[in-house]
Amino acid sequence: MNILTPRPNPIVAALYTLRDLDVDVAVLHGPSGCGFRAARLLEEDGMKVVTTSMSEEDLIFGASDKLIEVLKEVDDLFSPNLIGVVGSCVSMIIGENVKKAIIDSGLSDKAFFIEIHGCMGANTRGAIETLKAARDFGLIDEREFKRQEKMLLLATEVELNRGMAKLKYTRPSRGADLKTVAEYIINQLKENKKIAVILNAKKETAYLFADIPLAINLASKKYGGSVINIANLSTDIGLSRIRRYAKDIINDFESNGISIDYISGGVDEYPISGKKAIEYLENKEFDLLVAVGIPQALPTIKKDSIAVTNGPREVHPLEDAGYKYVTVEIASHSTVMGTREIVLSELGEVIRNIAGT
Amino acid sequence: MKQIAIYGKGGIGKSSISSNLSVNLASNGLEVLLVGCDPKSDSAINLFGGRRIDTVLDLYKKGVTDPDKLVFEGFNGVKAVEVGGPAAGVGCAGRGILVALKTLNKDYYLEKGFDVVIYDVPGDVVCGGFAGPAREGYADEIYIVTSGEYLSIYAANNIVKGLFNLNVKLGGIIGNMRGITNEVEKIELYAKEIDSSLIGAIERNHKIHESEIEGKTVLEKYPNDPLNLKFKDIGSKILQNKKAKVPTPTVDEKIRSILGGVY
């Protein structure tokens, strides 16, 4: 099936993965506009992103000399320990010899190349190619590479089977009205019902989605009812940066007097941690399920349920899966960069406003 | 104005035929522009005594995009342009052709009053850029240069596949003979197979070789040689050709069968 819906880009995924690897500078070997928005966000997260600004002339004559020059400039300007050079559609189609340029720049001890372009399929391919390059450069071991590769392939399956790549075309939607959803949750608590909240978030977006269980728990303290807290916040899984996200969020929960009943996995394990969360709930009594983050990775359950996603194009597939309400946290990527604590979510704010907490 | 593009297997003699055709058409009083599309920039070399002219892309790098500064006048008043391109193994020559063609376009040719524009295009149709001269607004029809040898006809058929896919008209085949047995017959049979025709053939002739060593066309070095009449004849057939049509490529087995049947 030819899927018409635009989907995330492998080049951008490669940039994000370099950030996960704590690379200091990403050099995008391509036109100045390629990865523009992601580059700005990643800068907020501490990784420098620069471009070789390939022009029409470079497209014809090649831009290896320009890349060498940019690498040397980057080394002078930022004194980085690690540089990732990311391909783009144009540089890869014209067959730029990036590895040779890195050697010629004299920076082969700190710079490595990710051979990726926009026509290589799902965004996860960009992440996998980056991890492969990082493994070959000695940044991660084979075991960690294999673990992450497995997760990324499963994430691709999730989108194909239950997400935005499920249908030929999926129109975007902002989903249900936040006030309606917040009131519904609060009314459940007022009726002394039990809410199971599953935080199944992807990497740094956990900083934002964690605000929703936080708001529900605080509302529960005021109105009654009870909450089962499940979260993919293992502090023992993944790269050090990824583990740090989990530690930060757990600290915030603890400082608000909230404990997690079940850790379903790491924050990069969202393709499998949702299933573990549902398995944990199998023999538990609860009245409402609230799944936040990547709810499309959860098996469908026949319960009253609410999903909070980060993608407007995930809304209709989730509605089709049977969720009573689906809402979108539209700013989930832009608000979490550079943070070390839970950031305000839209739904969390509405719950707090209504509850006065 | 008529625009044609010459395609064919690498090394088959496209540039020799293009430059000799150009000077002979010009000697009939026509305004001729030869556009060399090979990154090696050797299409027009025989119009300038072996001297290489500045290429469109080299000048483009220097910020020169005025078409008047990209066109040079060679032997017999033939105007010539070399597209040029990147050094071997880097960049994208195909993109270079597209950029150059955008600079040199039909409006400019009409403004300058050219009667004939000949694009000399390298090798097979290797990517979209090399197919540029065959696209709408550029060549009205294509001519393929081939010998009667198997690999040359195989390459010709590959070009025919490209023309078929692009819905581009083929004016005919120009034979550049290598002296093999029944060569004209072999090319004619292949041309018929693809629904085209052999419009003329240049016999193997040492005078072409000798002229090129001096960076000249045959007309310049041997002005009274009958070979020039052959080029003039092919030139006038091209100008009068009304039978150009989209060819139908054949299969490799058929090419082998045609060539094998006329040993």
C-alpha cells in the first residue's frame, strides 16, 4: 500500500539519535534548510547542529572541500569531543565521499559518519543507521545496538499496524476538547473510582507526558478515588541520557508524594512497555484507563479509556481502536528540550485549573 | 529552428559526427549552435583547433550566467557551448546539464536566430539529467549514432528504451561504421525493428582521425573531400525529416538474432 500521509524523516531521526548519544556537534551535509526545525530544537537540548549549506553549485561539483572546511571550523569553534556527520538527500544522491572528507579533515578520531538520506524509508531507519555508526565508532556495544534496533523495528510495526501509517491517508485532528476530558477524569475521581494511568512515553517527551499522571494524582488527593501508576521509567535501561530522563521524572514524582506501582520498562522501550503495562493490569480492578505518550503501542482493552498522544495524525487510529476520548499534546517535542524536570502539559493544566490544585 | 540531440554508446563517434555535421550545415548558410553536454567538454574541440573553450558550469561557478558570454564562435561561424561538469568521481554531471540547459533555452536560441541546435549528449541515458536535452522544449527529435557491432546496438536500444519511456521522438539512426561484415544491413534491420530508419552512414575514414589530431573537422582540413558531402547529405536529411516518431525498443534476444542472421 502506498501511504500518502507524510511521516517523520530518517535524517531528523538520525539527528535526535546523535543527541541521545551525547554527541557534541551534528554536521548536516546538505542544504541549509534540511532539518531546520529539528536543528533548532536540538540546540535547546545542548547539541550543536550545523549545516554545510550545499548549493546548486555543490550539487554539480561536489562539496567535499566544503565539508572538510566546516568540520575544521566546528572543531575550532566548539572544541567538541564527538562530531556526527549526517547525510542528506542531495549529498548522498551525488555520492559524496564523506568518510574520506572526515579523514582529510584530520578529525577521524572524533567524527563519524551516518550514511542516511530522506528516501531510506521509516524514520527509525535513521536512528538504526546512527546506532550502527556509533557502534562501529565504539560509542555503544553490540548488545546495546541490538536492543535498540529491536525496539526501533517494533516501533515501526506499531505505526504500521496501529498508528499513522496504518491507512493510505490519515487526516490530522486535535481530538477531544481538553475541558471535556479533564472533567470526565475528575468526575471519575469524585465518584471514588479507580483510574489506571499508563505513562508509555518516548524518550524526552516523558518530561511532558509525566505531567498528566502528576495532575491526575494531585486531583485524586483532593477529590478521592485512587490511581494505579504505571510508567516506563526504568533507570537501568538505555543510554545514560535516557536513564537520566527517567531519574529526573521519578524524583519529581517523589517530591510530589507520588509512587509508581509498576515500572513497565525504559523510556526507549515504548514499543514493548505498553504491552507489559496492560499485562500488569490484567488482574487489577480499575474503572478508567488513561494512556499517555505512545498509546498506539498498547494492546486494545475493552475498558473505558482515554488516550493522550503527541501526533495529530495518531488521533483517528486511536479513536478507531476504541478509546472513548483521544487528545493531543501538540507541543510535546518543543517544550521538553533542555529540561531536567516535568514540564506543563495542556491536559495537566486543564485538570489542575478545574481541580484548583 | 530545429533542435536535435545526438545520443549513442560512449566512444562511438557522436562528437565527431556532431562537429562535422555542424560545420557542413553552416557552410550551407545556416546559423548553427553546437551544445556539448559531455562533462569531459570535448564536443566542440574540433571547432577551435583543439583548444578547449570555457564551459558553462566553470563560468557559472564564477558567477557568469549571461548566455552571450557562454557561447563561442568556432570554425565556419559555428557557435558552440560546452556544458562542462564536475571532476571525475564527484558531484552530479546530470544536474549540471539541467542547470546549463535552463540558462541556454529556446527563447535565447530564437532571439539569436539559430536555425539548428545540436546537442551532443554523452553515453547512454544514465540519469534524468542526461535525458534533459530530450525533454520537451529542447530537442525536437533524437538521432542515435551506432556501428553495426553488438554492444553499440545494445546501447542504442537502451537509449531507445529511454526515449520510449519519455515519449520522445527518434529521427533516425546515423551509422558510424567500423568496417564489420554487412554493417549497413545490420543497422538497417535493427532500425526497422524499432520502427525507425538509417538516415545515413559514415564509412570508416582515416581523414576524420587525421583532422581530429589537429583539432579540426574534415571540412577544415580537407575542404574538398567527398566525405563532407556525406555530412551535408545527412544534415539536409535531418532538416527535412518529417518522419520522426517515438521508437519501440526491442529485446536483447532479437538484437542477437538480427546480427547473427546477417554474418
